[in-house]
Amino acid sequence: MTLSHGAHIDLLASPGPVMLVSVAAIRGSTPREAGAFMLIGSEGISGTIGGGNLEHQVTRRVRDAFAVAEDVSANIPDISRAEIVRFPLGPGLGQCCGGSVEVGFHLLGPSQKTILSNAFKLVSGGGQNDCHWIMLPTSDNHLAMADAEQSSVLMRTFGALRGGMMSHNGVDMLCLRLDDAATPVWIFGAGHVGTALVNALAPLPFDIHLVDPREDYLTGLSGAKLQVCHSDKPQDEVADIPPGAHVLILTHNHALDFDICRAALVRGDLGFVGMIGSQTKRARFIRRLSDRGLSAAAIGRLTCPIGVGGITGKQPAVIAASVAVQLLSVREAQMAQNQPIKTASDGAG
């Protein structure tokens, strides 16, 4: 089982039927969030809906249906094209999560496989946001990429979540976000801690922008979700940061730290604004920011020192791990505020 877009594309290119299996809705404690999905072919699997016995039972259900259909006809007439099935996560599944999951099953024929494969290719290549969502009726396997208007509605509905079910023009639709709903993070400073942070955040759901006035510090840095920016005046780059993005300030120069910090706090529409430093540095910056006319509310948005409590190690990798946990906590809190109303129903699937 693999998780990359490339693995999805490879599986969709293989001959034979493929089932798109997704978490359509949840209730209570569950191993994955609504919108998580996987692809199951006759031989391969990509993605995950949480592992454990739930995923094992779902995979066996699909593979058994494939095997029966193959014995009857190559047209696989005995497999439901689309259905939503409820799985209680209790003793019956050998799991003790206590919640329940409504799992969507959508059989992908050649045309649907092509559409989904092309969508993954667009996302992997940095396609526009209107290619990041697909929509399927809960009772039909008609798969389509969301257009710009639909994507805008989905973004407002689900926020940073992966998707779920919603009514669209009177039809119950399953909406899935194909990218990882990454949160943009701007890191100012490409020193030891900055590059350690890039490495720590690389596998996590963050789009990373690394800014530094020292071009040689950016040379050779690369990554699928990393953009480097050489700027003689990093503080001027703050104006171009999208609303809601997180900002981490850890340059080699305290004066530069202050200018970036002030520009970020003046914005008022950014997410987490954190700066590396001691309590002494924090006190000095607060006093200077106040002297420069910033309000107490604006100054209160600054987090300094950064990192989670209880971790005191000063090694760059340790600091980076601590800050990564802190950013994930902030992200989770933001996602919780944008939970959609739809949850798993009590009825049988």
C-alpha cells in the first residue's frame, strides 16, 4: 500500500476494475477523517482509509466482488456501481474506536479512471485549485472534477478538511479533495533551524516558503512542497503572504527579525506568527512594537519562544520537531472550527 499521487496514477493505469473507497462521513472516534480515500484494484492498493480491520474488511469486500464478477463476466455486472455502507467500529470489526464510518464505494470504469488520473496529474503538477476536488453522486459512479465555482463552494463548506458529503442542486454528493489541503508556511531564515524545519515539515500537510537574503544559503535546497525566495528585503515579502498562512521568523539578524515581525503583526489576517528567541528577546520586542504604535491585540498574536512546552533541547532538529508539533496543533484547532455539519447517519448502509 502506497500513499503518493504517483501511486494512484500507476494503479489507475493498470488493467481491470478499480474501486474508489472513501470515508464519506463519520460519527465519534474514527481512524481517518471524512474525505480520506483509497483505490483498490484487483492486485494493487494505494491510499488508506485508516488501516486496521476496517480497511481489511473493505478491501476483502471489494476483492471478493471483483473475483465473483470475473467468474461471471468481464463486464463485472454484479458489482454495485456506487453505494454508501455504514461500518460501526465496535466488536463486530474487532475495533474499539467506538464511532462509525460511512464508507463510499464507487466503481471506476475506463472513463472515470482517466478523469481521476488526469486530476491527480494536474494536482501533482501544481494545477489550479479548481482541479483539486472531485464530485460523485452517492448513488452513481459519475465522477467529475469540480469547476472553479464549485471549488469555491467546496472550500467554503469544508475549509481545510478533506471533504465529505453535501447536497448539491438537490443531489447528495460525495466531495473529495485530492491534494492534502496543505497550509502555507513562510519560514524567514535558512540557517540551521530553518533548514531543519523544512525537513521536519516536508512530509506534513504544509506548503513551505523559505525566504533569506543570503542566496548561498538557499542554493541546493529543493522539495516537492518547497519554494525558495531570495530577497534582499525579506520584510517586504510579508505583504504577499496569503491570509491565514503561518509565519516563522528565525533569521540571523535581530533587526531583521523585528522588521519581519512588525510587518506580520500589522497584517492582522495571518495565522500563527512565531519567532525563535528567549523570554528576554520577547520582552524587548514587545516593548519596541508597542513604541512603534502596535496595539496590544496585534502584539498578542506573537508567539515567542516557539515550540511545545517540555522540550528544552537546542539542537536544530529538536527545535524543528517541537515547532512542527506546534504547527500541527494550530492546524488541527483551525480544522476543528471548520467542521461540516454532515456526520454519519444512524441508519444501516
